[in-house]
Amino acid sequence: MKKSLRGAALAALLVLAGCAVAPPYDPPRADVPASFKEAAGGNWKTAQPAEEAHRGRWWAVFGDPVLDQLQERAADANQNLKAAVARLAQARARLGEARADRYPRVDAGVGPTRQRPSPASRGLPAEANTSPSTLWRAQASVAYEVDLFGRVAAGVDAASAQAQQGEALLRSVQLAVQADVAQAYFLVRELDAGQELYGGTVALRERTLALIQRRYDEGYISELDLARARTELASARSEALDIARQRAAAEHALAILLGEAPAAFSLPARPLARLAVSVPPGLPSDLLERRPDIAAAERAMAAANARVGVARTAFFPRLELTGALGYESAQLGDLFNWSSRTFLLGPLVGTMLTLPIFDGGRREAGLQAARAAYEEEAANYRQTVLTAFKEVEDNLANLRILADQYRAQDEAVASAARAARLSQIQYREGSVSYLDVIDADRSVLQQRRVATRLDGELARSTVNLIRALGGGWEGQAPAPAAALLPARQPS
């Protein structure tokens, strides 16, 4: 009879152990179009996160050895990247803590207890005298929670999803640092081109001023033309200094991205040339699937779902198995004698099986909070996907329109340059005033400055498109900064 009762109890425990109450994870679908509006044809499909795909050395498409070196230096020394690596290590350590709940906890200790029992506990009269005694103990204790309803498993699932989210966030920081380095580098180069443009303008206006001064000294022109020439020279020098100021600030920002002090970093001047990079038509949308922020948002949602399971288990019983084995003796010298052995099976304090009955709504509130947190993460995931599509659309549109704008701007530069040459000829012939020459020179400078900004905008939009796609469109080799990733622990 006793054996049948024990068998029935064991069978009941095994049945309960299979009754996990964590909800199945079914990530919601984001309502996104099947293709990009700004895509120039090609085979596009709805994105599915594939964040672990290699992105490659995407900046190599620019063919700039200096940029290659800067990316390597940033991968080694950028402090934001190092902080992201540390955050991933923390998430993996918390996963180790959660996994430890799957196993028994074993402790050992030794020490005395001294007590004086009450007369009533010995059945003696109230005025009876009892002697204090010392009891020495040396024992090992074991505690284990039987995961009846999946509380431990759900906690491990949540910690595992958080660790995977940490990996995705690290790659997100890595991609952001790479893109920021490229952006800062091209900004410095754009300002170098501006400095070259204004340097030539200052030199030209210095020669013009010398010519105007000579003609004024010879009495051919009035002092008004001389004053105008001096004004234009001073204005060009002021604008050149303004660009130099911007260039210094941009170089300092690049130094910080490389993990270096601005005083220790210097980038030789080299004007930005028009990029020869062209985005191939028909890029497959699975490039977008590599975006690490999408993967991070999805893993955050999975962790929130697992925490709903943890909150649900609070409504069900918990079974804690505990025991102790060791020695106890009234004399320290007799502590490890065979006759001093002792054991205890069962909870040291409280009960083995606990069933919550009333807590004033605490468990229900915890469950509602967990469900609300999941809904928040689901909304964040959908928003992240929509934002990814928007960023790709924006930069595809930028690049498409920039191609047309370049053609129009090249015509504007050529026309302004021809008008400036004609105005110089007509001024020397006396058919126009010097004010016409100034206006023509200003127009040339303005149009060339716009062309320089378009070169910078092309570089920025190309980098932004690569960033929006989660990496380059070639992606054949792993990124060099991948060595920063700690080895993934087996799940």
C-alpha cells in the first residue's frame, strides 16, 4: 500500500513537471510593404531578421586606404564599442546565473550552537533549572527546486533572449561606429575641398585687387571699384577661416570616434573627390534582414514573452527539496566520530511544497505588468521594422535625386564660370562695371560651393544607405571588428 502511494505521488509530480505555463512565443508580423517604392526594379521581398549574416568590410567600396585604416583603429579603440562588449559580457553572466537554477545548490559549514532549553520544553516545573549546552555541527546541505511549472526554464529563456539581444546590440553599436567614422571622415574631406576652393578664391581676389589697385593708381577707375575689390577679398578670407574652424571641429570628432585625444590626432588635408560608387539596382531585401537593431528588438520581445511565463508560475505551487548530512556532537573532539553522524531530509525552515493563496493582488499585478511589457516590446519591434524601411527609402530617394541634381549643378557651374570670364573681358573693355564682375565671381563661388556640398551629400547618403541596409551589398567576409565579439556560450 505504501509503495503504491509513493508511486502515485511520483507519477503526479512527473505530470506536474511537464505542465509548463509559459506562453508559446509567436512574434507578431510587422505590416510592411513587399517592396521599396524608391527601388529601381529588382527582386524585393518582405524582410525576416538575419542579423548574424556577415556584413563584410562594407567601407571598402569607397576604395580609400585612409578610411580603411581609420576603421581598423576605431574597431580597436572606440570606447562606445568597448562598453557594448562589456554589456554583452554582463548579459551572458546573467544567463549563467539563470542556468544555475537548474541544478542543486550544495553548501557546507561547521560551527557550534549554544542553547538553554526552557523547563517547559523538558516537562519540568517552572522553577526548575536547566543547564545550557553546546552542540557542534559539521554538515553539507542540498537544496533543489523541482521546476514543476517551468518557472526556472522560463527564466533561462528570458536570460538567453537577453544575451542574444546583447549580441545584436553590440553589432548595432559596431555598425553605428563604422558608419560614424565614415561620415566624419567624408565631412573632413568635404571641408578640405571647401578650403581648397576658398584658397583659390582668395588667391584670385588678391591678384584681382592688385590689378584694380594698379588701374586706380593710374587713374583709370574710381576708388569705389578698389573698395569693392578689397571687400570681396576680405569676405573670401573670412569664409575660408570659417571653413577652417569647421574642419578643426570635424577632425576632433573623428579623433574621439577613434578613441584618441584630439591633440594626438591629425589628418592631412585631402579634398573630397566625387565618389565613383554606384548602388547596384535590384538589391535583394534580405540585406535589410541583417539590421542588428531589428534582431535586438525581436530578442527583447522574446525575453518579455518568457517573463510572462515567469509571472504565470507565481500562481502555482513550488516544490523545494532540501536535505542535510553531517555530524553533530556535544564535544568538539567527538564531532567526526561515526556515532555522531546525522541527516535531515526536508525543509530546514518552512514547508517543502508551498501554494500561494492570497497576496492582495500582487501576483495578478505582476502578470499584467509582464504582459504590458511584452506588448511594449512588440510595438517597439514593429516600429523598428517600419523605421528601417523608411531609412532605406529616404536614402534611395536621396541617391536617385542626387544623380539628377549633379547634372543640373554641373551645368550651373559651367555657365557661371563662362559668365565670369565674359564679365572680366567686358570690364577690361569698359562695357560693364566692376559690380558685374563681382556678381559673376560670387556666382561661380556659390555654384562651386554647392557642387562641393553635393559631393559630401553623396558620400553621406551612400554611407546612410549602407547603414540602413545593415551593412554593405557585397558582404563576403566577416567584418574586422568581429574579433571583439566574445565567444558565444552554448544555449
